[in-house]
Amino acid sequence: MRRPFRLLLASGALLALAACGGGLTSSGGYPDVRILADVLTPTAGPPAVIGDVWATTESFAVRHLPGWTVETAPAGRAPAIAYRQSPCTAIIIAPYPYPAPIPEICENLDLRVAERGLRLNGQTILVLAIAPIEEWASVEPAFAEATRSVRAP
């Protein structure tokens, strides 16, 4: 009598675990991404896809800058991608006009700001760089690279 009870208990546990899957299937130990897309909750900000090489928004795509941290625009803003090395060193790509306030921590620093406007699909895309003057020599090549890489999504 003990053996059938254990078998019943084990089969019940297996059914409970199967029910927890919520319809997700797995191949090779990883969930199928196409199925996960149905259960993920969208975030509040404008849509952006951060890939291995490119960051893409509805307005533009830009190639990643090696060694820079990538950020997306907060909710309620136009789609933007920011590459940051510190609070005061950033390259921002966004549709023009885009408000890019200088962080409080940077207000007492001597900063260099450069911007380029690129026409893309009838819209101006702004590439903006900000950095302390003493760091500009290392930021300028990344700014040029980001500007060159901007393309249609």
C-alpha cells in the first residue's frame, strides 16, 4: 500500500511542476524566446532593442561603442540611446529636439559639448557629446564613430 501512495504522490508533484510552466516550452534547457515574448510585460519607456552590435529605436540605429555603458530613454521621453563612461561623460543619440540637461554633479566642471545633426528619413537625429575638457581627447573618436554609425532602423 505504501508504494502506490508514493507513486501517486510523485505523479501529483510532477503534474504540479508541469502546471507551473505556464505553457513555456524548452529546447536544450533554455525557454523558447518566441513564447516568452507573450508573457513579458513591456516597460514604460519608448521601445529600444539593445543587440550585440547595434542599439535600435523606432527612429534610428547606432553601433555600440566598446567600453561605454548603454542606456535607454526614460518613460515619457522621445526614443534615445545614451553611451556613458561617467555621470559627466556621455554621448546621446536622439531625435531633435531632445532635452539633455547637464547633471548637477557636473555643473562646476569645465565641460566640452559637441553636437551633430543628421537627416534620416525626413527627421533630424541629434548626436550630442558631453565630457570634461581634460577627457575630450578620449571622447572625440567615440563621438565621431557614433555619428558615422547612425542609420535608419
